[in-house]
Amino acid sequence: MNIPMEQGILLAAILFCLGLTGLLVRRNVIFMLMSVEVMLNAAGLAFIVGGAAQGNADGQVMFIFILAMTAAEVSVGLALIIRMFKEFKSLDIDKASTMRG
Amino acid sequence: MNILFDIASVLAISATLMMIISKNAVHALLYLIASLLAVSVIFFILGAPFAAALEVIIYAGAIMVLFVFVIMMLNVSSTEQKMEHELLKPKAWIGPSIISAILLGELVYMLASPTSHSMLIQEVLPRAVGKLMFSKYILVVDLAAFLLVAGIIGAYHLGQRKKISHHRYLKNENQTS
């Protein structure tokens, strides 16, 4: 069981950049929220890799906090998506680019 | 063990890539679940069984089910068609892809140091995680609880229907105005 630490961090970096690409490319709000999920998951993977390199439990504790934050973020984000679909009858983020009180 | 790690990481990357380029929202969600399960396998390999179980239960089990419910609630088939044409144009995706490719190149350049740290992997059991979480990080646990309560209240408030005023003075005010 000898995995170089660079491989794990590299995987986390690739997943993070894929999520960033999805966030920048897609205009559908649901896809954007899913890309944010991928990015947060990559951050958690980096914490787990760091914890495994040290051999202590700190990485897993930080992963649990990221998980709690993701759950709160997703619940608020999905409520916002439902609200936006009621308001604009569309999931296109460009439709919501004008600010009205 | 190394080959398992490689297979799981290739699976995670390819599933995430398919998630980004797929046009149907439900297909993208299933690819995302496959990617999360692959990352959970990586957690098992890295000696974090508690985190892997939480990844399967909470990410793939609870959060993704929320996504499925919302996608089923909103009937998105009409807006899908327009998205498809927009996505096919290379002008739409070439700029963001270049930006994140540059970012990835920088990260890889920083990681490509000559000294290689190999991890000697030992399992960290849930008992150690719980002990650490409720002794050293107890303040952060409290903050996470506050955050979850705020999330619940925010989701309830945003998901409300149109506001109905039950108070009779407010109702009279609305009728006169």
C-alpha cells in the first residue's frame, strides 16, 4: 500500500478544475449547482489525502465539516432554484441577470 | 492497491467529464453519483472508511435525492432544447476551458516537485475521528450546527408560497391600498 501523495492531490486538482469548467460553461442553474458539488467534493478529497499522509484524523474531521456545509448550501440553493423557476419560468441564469427589488 | 487507486481515479474523472458535457439533467445527475461513488472507493483505499461511508450515505444518498426531487418537480424539458444549441457552439465553452486548463497546468507544475512523499497508509477508525471532533474541534461542531439551522430556516423561507396576511388589520390595509 504505497501510493504517492502527489497522485491524490493531482486527482483532487483535476476534479476541481473539471467542476470549475462546468460552472463556467453551463448556463443551467441545476448544472451549475452540481458543478459546485464536484468542486466541494474535490476539496474534501484533498483534505482526506492530507490526513492520510499524516496518518491522523484531522482530515476526516474537516471532511465532515465540508459535508455539513454542502448540505446547507444545497438546501438553500435548491430552494432558490425553485423560487427562480416560479419567477422566470426558466432555469437559464442569464434570465436572472437584471436586478429588480 | 495502486492499480485500484488508478482505476477509481480514472472512473471519477471520466464520470465527472460526462456530467459536464451531458445534456439531460437526469443523466448528468447519475454520472455525478457514479463519480461520488468512485471518490468513496478512493477514500476506502486511503484508509478513511468513515469518510467513505459518509460520502455514500449523505452525498450519494441524501443530497442527490434532493436534486432528483427538484429535477422532477421542475419540468425542464422545454428549456433543455435551447441549452443544447448553446452548448454545441465552441465559442461558448472554449474560453472557460482555457482558463481552467491554465489553472490546472499551474497546479500540476507546483505538484511536479522532485521529492516524492509516499503515504504509509494506516486506517483511521471512526473512534479516533469522533474523539478528535468532540474535543479539539468542538467549537467548529457548534458552528456547523448554526450553519445547518440557518440553512433549514433559509430553505423554508425561500420555498414558501405567496405571503398571506392572516392579521385583520394588515388585511384591511391591503384591501384599501
